[in-house]
Amino acid sequence: MLRHLAGASALALVLAGGAVAQDHDHDHEDVTLYRVFVGDHEKGQVTAFDLSEPDHRWTFPTTGQVKLFPVAGGAVVAAVQSDADTVQFIRSGIAFHDHGDHRDIEVGDPAAIDASLTGPRPFHLVEHDGKVVLNYDQGGYAEILDGHALAEGKVEPVRFPQARAHHGFVAPLGDSWLSTIASDEKVEGDASVPRLGLQAFDAEGKPAGDLASCTAIHGEAFSGAYLAAGCKEGVLTVKAGANGPEYKLLPYPAELPQGVTTGTLLGSTGIQVFLGNYGPDGLVVIDPVDEPHYRYIKLPFRRVDFALDPAKPSTGYVLTEDGSLHRIDLLNAEIADSAKVTEPYSMDGHWNDPRPRIAMAGDEIVVTDPNAGLVRRIATEDLSERGTLPVEGKPYNIAVTGGSGVTH
Ligand code: ZN
Ligand code: ZN
């Protein structure tokens, strides 16, 4: 055994030596590739294309309408189909390998993974610490997948039991598993059950701590050391401590508009900050550590969708129902720039009516425009339109994988 290991390391060293020599030689190429995945609003279908070469195009049939999540470092796109009780997975065809001072990009065709998940109403997907977790809202359990295995096409779920089925989430944090907790009480005329807060469990679902109260908990996100989620009374923050999770509820301050709450949060990858919704026409920048914890941004119209820029951690984008896209400066909590990018899409009507969705692709924001049958490419620099790409049907939910790397 030892001899085998020693042999393997010697071989690895020789290979690494060869690779390093080649890295700094002439025989390499910088590649930037963003691959866009678009779910149709009506038809069970995902269209994928390369942003720079949209003729590179693929179609994947799905069981129902999808919400798309890039997972496993963008190696896989999860297609969550809540109404069809199904989660399908598509290998993006783009993989990165860290070589220390640079990373390699490997590009192939995207391909559907044969194995899928089925269960009663999968909804929230959480990815953290190499795990991908799906909550089954009508199942009373979550399923945990290993991100690396998923990137290799293996769908091997481990079940995490919950005491009561509800619209919630399960997330790993440090040595604990955190799960939302729902009440045992039935509310007359309401199919859902009241959500009470968050609690720590071991991997088998045995309680490992007390309930942290967070009424109607919804909208989990990670940034830095923190998980944050919205509640009726404020935002609950959690970080891993020496003796388990450390919770802190940040109450909404009096100077914020009253009677509304945060229910959707995004976590920055580059700085420890969250961007949340706050009422239909507001956003709030949340600092989990320093005061002021909340800084409010009033929008000119109701919000349709918002995203954070992973390349510029203090920047976000929000689309409002008048068809304007706004650049948000998180450091100053203000709108830095605005431009009209689509026709108006009213927020009156059903939450799941066809309206634009946005995603980041390097120095572009890609915007689905369901009524126009297009994906619009908007430059982050000045919010100008760089071009449009036709997508059959009603393009709706959107996810992007890719980035830049070296081939050699
Ligand atoms: Zn390399
Ligand atoms: Zn939800």
C-alpha cells in the first residue's frame, strides 16, 4: 500500500513538472465561454446555447416547467420541477480544474444525466459545503446530494427526515444540519403550515439544538461565514461556532418601511453582505456583523427579479416592472445607473406569470424576455444592449455556467 502511494506521488510529480513547463510555454490558449440554459414557461423544455456562439445550441426535454440552478461549480445545472414532482440534471459540459496560479477550462457538449429525483413537490435548492440539498415541501424530508458525485453524473440522494412537511429548506453549516421547522397547528383555509424557525440536527435528523425563532422563515442565502434567512420580525443570521450554530436575529429597524418583510436573500461571494427584497418595491442591503445592519433602497417600480454580480462583489442588478434594469451599488446602498431593457411587465397577476428573469454572464447580464421570445444581452458597463438571441417558446427561468480558463 505504502509503496503504491509513493509510486503514485512520484508519477504525479513527474506529470506536474511536465504540465508546469507546458503552462508557461507557447502551447496554451485563453478561453472564455458562458453557456446559457433557459427554461420555457409553458413547455417542459430547456434550451442551452453558448453566449458567444449561439449556433452551438441544444434542447433538453423536461417533465414540467423548470427553475434552473447551476451547481457543483457550474459542472451541472439542476432543473427543479415543483409541479411535476421531479428534479432533472444536465451536465453543463464546462469543467474547471484549479492549477494553482491559473485554472484550466474543459469544454464539451452539455448532456442530460439519466438519473433524476422524484418526490412530493421539490422546491428550495440549497448548495453549500459541497452538498446540494432539495426540500420536498409535501414529503416531510429533504434529499442531500454530493456535489462532486453529481458532477460525475451520479445522483445518489441521502434522505434527511423532517417532523412535518412544509415549504422550507435544509442546509449544512459547520458540523450541523439546519432545517426549517413548521408548526403542528393547522390553519383554517391554508394548505401550508406556519413556519416557526430554524433548528440544528445531526445528519440522521436527530435534534442537536433548540429552535431559533424566525416566524415565517423564508429565503435562505450564504455569504462569508453566515447563513441568513428572512422572518416576520427581522433577518435571522447563523454562523458555525465551537459549540454549534450561533444565531442572531437582526430586527427590522423602525426607520424601514413598516408592514413588509424580507423573504428572498442573495449572498455576495466576495464580501460578507446580503441583498434582500423588502416589500414589492424595495431592496435592503444587510450587513450581518456591523451596524447599520439594514440599508434600504427604494425602487421606482415593483421588482421583477434581482441578481448579484460575482465578478464585482459590491454590485447587484434589479429589473423593475417598467422594463428598466438598475445597477445597485451595495456599498452606498443606492441605484447607480438605470436603462430600459424590455417592454413593461406588470407585477399584477399570478407570481408565476411569464416575466423576465436575469442572470450574470461575465460582463453581461442576460435577460429573458418571454413576450418577445428573446434572451437580451446587456453590458454591465453601461447597461446597453449588446444583442438579442431568439429562443423558441416563452423563455423564462435562466441559469449560466462557464467563465474563463486556459486550455493546454
Ligand atoms: Zn493548467
Ligand atoms: Zn420559497
